Amino acid sequence: MRTLAAALAVCLAAAGCGGSGRQSQDPGPAGGIAQDRTAIDPAATGPAPEVPGARRGGVITVYARTTPNTFDPTNIYYADANAMAKLIFRTPTQVMMRDGNPVLVPDLTDLGTVSDDKLTWTFRMRPGIKYADGSEVRVEDLAYAIKRSFAHDVFPYGPSYQLSYFRDGDTYKGPYASGDDYSGVETPDAQTLVIHLAKPFADLPFFMAFPLFTPIPKAKDTKETYGNDPMATGPYQFDAYTPGSRLTLKRNPHWDPASDPARHQYVDGWDFRWGQDDVKTQQQVLNSTGPDAAALNYAQVDASLLPQLAGDKAAQLVTGASPCTRTFQLDSRKIPLEVRKAVAKAWPADQMWRAEGLNGHIAQKATTILSPSVPGYTQYPPVPDLTSEGPGDPAAARKMLEDAGRLGFELSWYYDNTSAQAQQTSQIRADAFTAAGFTVKPIGITTAEVRAKTSDYDAPVNMGQSPQGWCSDWPTGGGWFPVLFTSEALANRQSLGMLTDPAVDAEIESIAALPAAEATAKWGELDRKLMEMYLVIPRFYMKTAFIVGTAVGGAAADSSLGQPTYTNLYVKSA
């Protein structure tokens, strides 16, 4: 998920996340049981169920060091901006939280019906929904937003599933370059949106919860500057915006709660402040002095603050599941399988865990690709040496290299030489691999270079490239395997293990064509098969843990994003 994964890209690639993990609940059942907790409720209608104890009024302040890169809905793919976007934008469908689990519900449209050949989806739009200026949302605005999403030259950061799944997605370049005539979308009447596919896409209703499906009137489209003051359909609209530092939101008077099954409008406004030191503002929120009582910091709680979270302050730590798994990948194009197995044998899991400041509050040791919060996760017996535990066994790894005639095989990776922690974790790997008989070549780069260098799949390294973790684009395996393990994923620079395997491609396409309920267990089976190829070293499942002020009510984690559920928050006393 670039919703979260790209937001974490610099941290992950630098191997320097430190205490920024996700705090959580029990990961799920033991044994080989595929979890299926995603619900689909096509009958859901507004208003959204009331949050117990909620009241109207007040302003909530939100702090974070990281800065959302855009509020243009077509370009949003980072988790933090995605979570905030739910306050501002409505989409054809919506993923909401019920009892801590994700539920897909209708929003601007129903959940759609698919043709017998699985290549045409029809969505019926709900009438009478308005923008913040009082004008009515039209089905043509939905169609235009879809067409706009193909302009990847203008909006390079948004999701790209439509490019491969939608009809003519490989040739249509959006309304600016290719015009409005696009065969993949039709609006036969004022209430009907029809989407034509190039191949079956059972998860399309989940994908349509992304901000890129936010309706945009063509006449209001200002291209690159649209995100500075976008048309709101959600409970809040822009009040004032300073890109990179601050966004304030005010109520949208034309939002109708009776039409919205997923959102509330409890507070009068929001004050998002970025570029703030996380430890400093987390401490402010914990102290809850003055306005900071009605504040939160959405970064993962810093490990240094955990000792304070006892007694009365324990309630200020909000915990929940996260849809993310952290991994360290091995380039299967350059490292043979027998060598990848030796890498796994030598991997210094315990030393890495300690050096990164990880603990059970913010991370859980991983043995699979899928996160436990994702339906389809199956807790099978770990593949040998992929347990995320132990100090590694360099002597046994050396014997494996000797037997394979690979002693002295060179391992190379990038690391952030401006981060003390990244330097330390790189050295831990180098020491372990050297003891195992490898030749090592760590390449130091600056933080500013990390994202570009680690996403260059032609770079002179053979391990540790991005992504170094993934988070669900939606709560099914369809948001993981097609985008990470197909040959197309390699071409898109979004591959785990740099795999090019026609048999895997065919299996993924076959599973992706199944209805979501049937595909769930199949994704879990594929997870194990891919782990047995030693494409990645599983590191840990991220958890969600953030700090709220004493006056913030309704706080809970959105496990589909690993972010706060902003739409349920209220101020206990204004």
C-alpha cells in the first residue's frame, strides 16, 4: 500500500524506523486458519451509528512530523492523507470500522453488480448529494475523476490499478492528453456509472473507496493546484491551507448525515499541524495542558514515552491493528535460492530487533507476508529460518555456502549514512554476513537519496531495495500479491523479491478473478508458497499506537490504514 508503505518508504529503506511501529490487539488464531473478518454490508445507510458519549463542538488539533504531500484526491496514496481525506471527500464505496474490523459499505453509490463475464461493473448513484458550495454531485463528476486518474504524468503518486485492470488503461492517458472519450467508463443516465474492465477485478468495490474516485466537476479542475482547495463532499471542507505546515477544516453545511453511513460531524473544526517534533508534541498531548487536551499526535508513540503510559495516562494510548508487514527483500534475479537460504540462516533477527528499539507494544515478530489484520492471513508453521527470532547461525550459513560452492558471495545494500540507527543496523548485518562467509558491500547514502536509490531496480545492489514492507490497499490479499509478486510488479518498481515467474503470475491472476470470499483462503496458501521461495526476510508486523489528549473522545484505530479513525472523534468538553 502506498497509502502506508510509501509513507514509510524512507524509514523502511533506511532500516531506521526505531520506535515507530503499530500498537495492537491479539493478532489472531493459532494454527493454519485463514482469517476472514472483512464484512461487506451492501444495505448500510446513513446516518452512521452514534459513538457512545459523543457531543458536538470544539476543535481538535492534530500534530505530526511527517507532512502529507498532497490533498488532490487523484494523487493521494499515503496513509495519513487517506485517513484525513475521509473527513473531506466521499467516494463511491467506503471502508468503515465496526468493532475494530473493516466493513465495506455503500457511500456515493451502491456496491455494484458485475456482469456474467466479470468485465463490466454497474454502480447506481445515490441522488441529492451536494458539494460544500451547494451544487449537486453528478455521476459525470465520478466518471471525470476516473478519467483524470489516468493522467499519471500529472498525478504520479496515486494508485495505478486502473491502468492494468480498466479497459484501454494501457493506452488512455487521461482527459488532458487523450480527451474525454474513454471506453472504460460510461454514464448511460443520471444515476448509473458503468466501468468496463480489461480483465476480471473482483476487488473493484474495495478499490473504489480510494480518494481517486472522489467526484470532481470538470469545470472546477485546476490540475496541479486543485489540491490546494478541493471540492468537499464529506463533513468538513478546507478553511485555510499552508502546504507543508498546516491545514484547518470547518464544517461543510451541505453534508447530509442521513446519506452517509460512515462519518460523523461532531467537532466544529480541525487544526492539522505538520513539521512538528513528534516526541515533543506527544509529550504535550500526554500533559494535556490547555488546548493540547483536545489534541492528538498520529505518529506511532515513541518508545521513550512508554514508561509514562501507566495509571490514568494509560487511557491516552490508543492501540489497534495495522495492515502492514515489514520485510527485508532479496533480489531473486541476482541471488540464487541456495544463497537466499543461507542469508536467512545467518540473519541476526534478535540484534536487529534491539537496535531498532522494537518491543511488543509497537511491533510483533513476523513469519508471513500478509499482516494478521488482513483477511486471508494464515498462521502456518514458519518456513525454516524465516521466524524473525534468534541471533542467526553464521557457522551453519557458511556450511551452506561451502556446499553450494558460493563461499564469498557478495551481498550489497544501501543504508542511510546520516542516521546513527541505520548505520548500526547496517553494521549488524555486515558483521553477521561476514561471519557466515559472505563478502559484504554496504553503500552509504544520504536521507535525501534513499527513496530514489532504493527504488532503482537497476542499482548495483542485490538486497534491501524498496519496498521494505507493505500495507493493504484494501483489506484483502488482492491488495498485496498482484501488486508485489507478478512480473508486472517488477516493471512497476514495486516488487518484493524481483520475481519474474509465469506460473506465479497465472496463479495470482486466477485467484484475483475469484469473488473475494472465495479468494481469501487462496491468498493464504499463496503466502506460504512465496515464503518458501525466500524472496524476503520477514521482520515484523507493524502495530498502531498513538497518543490522544484527555479531552479527546471516541478515539480508535482504523486497522485498514493504521491511522486514527478521525470521523468518530469528538471533544469531551468544549
